[in-house]
Amino acid sequence: MNYENRVPDETVNYSEEHPLKEFAWLVIGATTAVVVTIAAVGYFAAELAARLPYAVERELVAERVSPPSKADDPAQDKAALALRELGARVEAAMSLEPGMAIRFHLVDSEMVNAFATLGGQVFVNRGLIARMPDENTLALVIAHEIAHVKLRHPVRAAGRGVAIGVLLTAVGFSGSSGGDLTNLVGGVTLLTFSRSQERDADREALAAVNKLYGHAGGPKELFTMLGAEGGSDSMRLAMLQTHPLSSDRVSELLDYATAQHWPVDGTRRPLSAALAALKSKQK
């Protein structure tokens, strides 16, 4: 038997693959893990927030939303009252759960926008009302925002935002408390909804409009106006930031109305004098 004293293989601990390839796989794996974790945390936080009693949600924001105040302009006050009256009619047609009340606010802004926030607060800008061709179309907008509240979309978005903000802060991605409730409530106008949430709100709104007026007219005029404004005056159009406009949204609504055996159009009701007067204030 022969023995020999061989020199150890100095490459035994070296990988045959390029080190940058291993690093790339490490980065991809870590990124995927972070994305999946964020998505999971956001999803479960949204589901948990949606189970929060509505009364608690209202209490959380009650002190942060001022009650409607009278404006210096009597015409603006009359328009605000007319908006609340129309909103109450639309609300009554939507079968909200007990205790779920909506507060309507007229915002003196030329920006074309309407949005729903936590606690059933619905804000409608003067600039949007001034562009409405009739009451039916405005009622569709109001019903859409009420539907977001009814389906608990704002609190879902808020819960998701808080959870993700806290997670990112905890792992050092943010130097500020992204999950701070105060910051969240202050930025409720930035809440955005998914396409499926927009579709569900559209359908709820269309059902309410059909119940109120006996037909589902309004979507074509509304989205035609939004599309035109978005192309020609995007700086003044905020509604598309929180309510993405897809090319097939109108056709989907009309198909839905047909499937429900609702008339897709009919006699339109003009805006009340108080709301129509806002058109003269628009530049």
C-alpha cells in the first residue's frame, strides 16, 4: 500500500458560478419575500379593518372633520343644502346598514372631484357639480361615493395603509411613522380603490339611480365628461387619481344594467336651481 501527502485543493470552498449571479438570486429572493409579506400584511389588515364596527370608525374621525359651516356666499349655502337634500334621497335608496349615516360636504373648489372618506364623509367639489348635465348624473356620482362607504372601502384602504406603513417603518424603510393614524386621517383624500372595488361601487350606484329615477341613465355622460376633462384639463381633474377610468367601464355598466333588465336611459331631471347656479361661478 502506497501513501502520498497530497496538497489540499484550495478551490474546494469556491463556487463554480459567478459571485454576482449568486448575489442576483439573493436580491431577487429577498425582494420577492418583501413584496409577498407586504401584500399579505396589507390584505389581512384590510380584512380586519373592514370588521371594525362602523360606530368606532366614525368616532375615530369625528373630531377631525369639521361640521358644514356657512359660507359668506348665500348661493354657496343654498347649493350646500341642495346637495345634502339630494344626497339624503340617494342615501335612502341604498339600503345602508343600521347606524351608517352619510355626511355630505360641498367643497368650494373648481377641481373636478368627489370622494368618500372614513366615517361616511362624502365631499363633492363645486367644479364637478358645475359640469353635471343633469341631476341623474350627479346622483350617480353621489351614489358611487356612498357605495364606497357602504362596502367599507375607505376603512379597508386605511387599514392596509396603516399596516404597510408600520411594517416599512419597523424594517427601516421609513424614518417617519407611516402608520400614524393622525397622518392617515389627514390624508384620506389620497385613498385609492382597486378596479374591483370601483366596479362594485359602480354597480351599487347604478342600482340606486335606477331605483330613484326608473332608469339607469348617466354613466355615458359622466365618463365622457371625465375622459374629456382628463385629456384637456388634467391639472384641475383630481377625480381620476382616486377613481381610475378604464376604457370599458361604461360598456360594463350598460351591460350590467341590461342584465338586470333596467332601462339604460329615460327622462332626465334637471339640476335644482341652487346647484345649477354653481355653473355661473365656474371659470
